[in-house]
Amino acid sequence: MRISFEQMQAEFKRVLLKNGFAENKANECATIFAENSRDGVYTHGLNRFPVFVQYLKDGLINPDAAPSPDDSMGLLERWDGNLGPGMLNARFCMDRAISLAQQHGMGCVAIRNTNHWMRGGTYGWQAAEAGCIGICFTNTIANLPPWGGIDPRLGNNPLIIAVPRAGGHVVLDMAVSQYSFGKLQQYKASGDELPLPGGYDAEGNLSTNAAHIMESKRLLPVGFWKGSGLSLMLDLLVTVLSNGKSTAAVTQAGAESGISQVFICIKPQDDGHTAGLIEQIVAYTKTSRLVEPEQAIRYPGESTLKTREKNLKEGIPVDEQIWQKVLAL
Amino acid sequence: MRISFEQMQAEFKRVLLKNGFAENKANECATIFAENSRDGVYTHGLNRFPVFVQYLKDGLINPDAAPSPDDSMGLLERWDGNLGPGMLNARFCMDRAISLAQQHGMGCVAIRNTNHWMRGGTYGWQAAEAGCIGICFTNTIANLPPWGGIDPRLGNNPLIIAVPRAGGHVVLDMAVSQYSFGKLQQYKASGDELPLPGGYDAEGNLSTNAAHIMESKRLLPVGFWKGSGLSLMLDLLVTVLSNGKSTAAVTQAGAESGISQVFICIKPQDDGHTAGLIEQIVAYTKTSRLVEPEQAIRYPGESTLKTREKNLKEGIPVDEQIWQKVLAL
């Protein structure tokens, strides 16, 4: 079943208006959710929307709240997200970082007391659309054991890096777990095995079974000890720069709310060579002989554009049960 | 065999003075090499020193050259490394970034036409010693196949993130290959198997044999497709920001020289909470139950300090053959 972008956006907006959102905020928030599904990130589009509404009902997200300034020093700004909608807060912060970068070459905006931003890539695309390099990351509730440990004590803290490019922006959007939670949920639902081990089962063996991994809560960090270290660093950066809640504090509070994020924006100087340099890198990467002749080498973000085009033309594929659930909200 | 830090530094300095280095540069460069071995990064200390001297003799590194300003805009600076010694150029750039951060909250310094910086962690520790968050990365010659490809077209581009901490800085220093080249050389020399697959053998099977992986040139990126994407992004960032050579251009030129690097420094505001927040994160991570009771969970940089202390007290362990080689240089 496929739903048009416009219909999906309108449906989200209707539900948000019913749940305390003002007109303009409902519109922006619904657009971000629909765009996430449009771009193929269903786990943080339609599929996550009912969870978001539940958070609203539970009072974990305040639809009226907007960021307020904590303080600022030079090009480092600190904001308090006041537990507002995470995607609106995140969009606001990247906007601030873009403005700083356009004025000064770069800017860094840290926010505390914010909420899940859904698809991190949203804010990378936002920076790239403004002609800027965007780098952002967030912490989460503990969902990843540190290397050498059994119990989750780290977040799978997504890291986004975006570079603007005329023929399609290059946007990396990666959780530091080998598979994001959304991907594991997808595989669990479909019953398919993961292509590569994504964590450990209850007996401590590497596993490709998403359900077993979600049960043991022992997800695998990317690069084993390296991803574990990277997760800790990202948590340190967002916590120190925002003076906000760490993964430890979020976890001890019991729900993934009031998290911390950082948005860095850089406006590259372009003396006419930049586009050529970018094309050289992308083109050279693609000259490697293929392992599987039918599996082309792609740059980060390349498949997003293809999915976007297809979904805009043919409609966005939806899980019918979830779609019905949203219609009933 | 163990050599004192002072003796090692003096020996390096003697060789550098013989190879065209001025007194102060020989001293600084020798200190960085000796510190890398002191901190346990033997692959980029003593073990790499003869290669460095060969690069000097081949004219790939100019001992007299120093960075010259390309241009600057706001807090983004661009420098030309003029093919000078990579570690001196890198130290200079992180110094600039620290100055910018101390004045404005943050700074970003990009350099082109530079050379291998040896241990990337050196510049993370440098920033942390100055009370700053340091983030830096470099490109390299192609030594890593992109995900889905057979031939190396990406670099294993190390990424360094450092956060200052009173009880010992937290410093992540990771190549985006599962094992750095230096580590593979170590395992190849010792004949030990890698603890986890580090790449593919000539038949395309995942392998724990360092020699086979180095032969096939098919190293594994951290997190498979994720590390491949991260490597591409880091190359884009250093190339675009420095207007320098990409991994493609360095590789096509034939030798790992004239590479590009970026140094970002952030001076965190500290209203008295920072130290407590950092301790909370480190302590919480260590509360995870251990997989192996004798293998404690460590934060990035923790073992560096222990190795440093031990090596300063007992002397730095050296490969006797390489040490003799240096004595004869």
C-alpha cells in the first residue's frame, strides 16, 4: 500500500493539531515525519509517529515549548530545549548554526533538555541545502554495552556528516551500533536474518537474529571497541557542550527524554574548485572493481535521492496496520 | 630491551640534525616520535622513524618548510603545509585552532600539502592539555576498499576526538579500518592471528591473518558500510576545507605525501559542572557487568596513561633490530 506525500503529511498534521500543536508547528512537524518516510527512513517516519503521539500524551514532549537561550560565548551557543518536540528543536539549532557559519565561517550550537530528533539525517540535509557542511550528533538512553561489558551503558548516538554537492548532497547518517534500533525492529518484524552479526544472543554468541539481540540488549557497536569509544566521546561532547543530561542521567531518569545534542556548521570557502574536488572523490571511489557485479558502490545519501524520487512519484509504501492506527488517532 | 625516553629522544634528534633539520625542529620532532613510543604507539614512534628518514632522503618531506597562510575567513583558516614534516605542521595547526578557540570559543584550521602526522592522538592530547576539546582527522593514500568494492579507493583516515579531564584526558584515536596499518604490521611480524576479522584474503573470505589481508589490500572498514561512508566523508571534509589533495589525488600522485588535514578546537564553557558530568559518564560506563572478569572496561586513552607511566619508569620497550637500525642512521 502506498500513500501520497501530501496525504501522509496532512494526516500527521491533523493528529498533531488534535494533540496540542499550534498550526505552524503541526505543519512543520508533520512535514518532517512525512519527509522521513518519503526518503525511505520509515522507522523514523510513519512507523515512529504513534510512539511520538504517545510521548505527547505521556507529557514527555511539550508541544508548546521552544528553545530558550542558556548563554553564549563567541560562536558557541547553548540552548535549553525545554522538552519541546525534538525535531523542531533540532531544526532550530541547525538554523542557528547555519546563520553563525554564514556570518563567521562556522558555528556550534548545543542544546539540552531536548527530545528525539527522529531521523538525524534531516538536519544534515538542512545544512547541505543551505550550502553548508553540517555535523551533528545526539545522545540517547543507554542501549549499547560498552566494549567488554554486558549491560547497556552507552547510547547508539547517531552521528551525521553532510557535505553540500550540486548533483545530490553527500549525507552520512549513522548510529554507532552496527544496526540502528529501527533496523533491528524492521528485521524482527520481517523475521529475516541480519546480513551480518548485529549483537549477541542471551548465551553471549554473536547473532544475526534481531529478536534475540533485542532481548539480550547486547547490540554490537560499529568496529567493536572503536564504536564503543566513539559513542562515549559523542556523549561527552553533547553533555559538556550543552551542560545537559548524559546518557547516564537520561537512563537513570527512566525515559528517553531531555537528551543533549550538538550541531556544528561550517561554510566552506569556495574559490571555484570545490565542486570538482567533490566529484573527483565520488568518481574515484566508484572505480573500485565490484564484489557483486549488480551491487554498485554508492556514496552516503545516494540511495536516499533515488528512494525520494520513487516515493514522490509512486507514493510512500506504508505498513497498513500502522497507517490504520494513525488514521484512528 | 628497554631504552629510556631521554636516550630515544636524543638518538632521534641526532639523526634528524644529520638530515637537514634545524636544532629546534629536530628537538620537537624527536620529542613527538619518542612520546609516541613512550605512550605505547610503537608503530608511529620508533618503528616508523626509519621510514620517516627515508622520506626525508627521497625529498618527500622538506625539513625546512613551515606552514604558510592560504587565506582565512572568520574562524576558518587555511594553510599550505609546503610538504614540511607532518607532525610539526599538525602541531602548528592544532596550536592555531587552540588560539582561535581560546579567543572565540572555537576554531577550525585546515592544511593542505602536509605529510603523515604519525600518531593522530598526539594532537588530541595537545588540545586537551590546553583545556580544549580537540577534533582532528586526516586523509591518507588509498588503502581501504569502499563497501562493495575490491580495490582500495578510500583512506583509513584516522579520526581523533579529545576531551580534557582532570584525572586523565579522554582521547579517542581511531583509524576507520578495523585495524590500523601499524597494527596489521605488528600482527604480521608476530605471526599472531587477529582477535577479529580485519579484512579479506585473496579468495574474498573474511580473515584474521594480517599477512593475507595486507596482500589482498582488502582491509575491513569499521562497521562495514558505515566505516566506508565515514572514510569518504572525512576525505571530503579535509579536501574541501583545505582545498587540498583528496585520497584520489594523493594516490594518483603515487606516494603518501601532500595530504590534507583538519583541526577543530572548542573551548567548552565551564560553569563548574563539567568535571562532574565527565566523571558521571566515565563511572556509569564502568558499572556494566564484565564479559571477562579480568578485562576491565576502559575509556579511550585510559591505557595510554598506564603505558606512559610504566615506560617512563622502566624504559620504552624497543624492537632491537629497529633500534640498531636507528643507531646506524
